[in-house]
Amino acid sequence: MKPLDKTLVRKLAVVLLLKLAVLVALWWGFVREQGVTVDTNSVAAQFLPSAPIPAKGLPP
């Protein structure tokens, strides 16, 4: 590797570490305490099809 390549790799590594540190800090400050409550009945209604209603007058 040329010395210029090593400098570029070092600068890219520093920038990526700084971005990672900023993302972790933002997550820690704003997202970590957030929670989502899930209602099992509403989830089941969205993902599980309801039973078909049999037609009147026809044998099952």
C-alpha cells in the first residue's frame, strides 16, 4: 500500500467510528427508553384470517 492509501484508510476508519459513536449516542438518548405495547387481539385480527361464514341453506 502507498502511504496515501494508509492515510485514506485511517481517515475513513476515524469517520466511521465517529458516525457509530453519534448513532449510539442518539439511540441511547432518544430511543432506548421507548417501548411499544402490542395488543395480541389486534395483531391476531390482522394476520389470521377470520373463519369463513357458511352460506345459509347449504349443508356443511
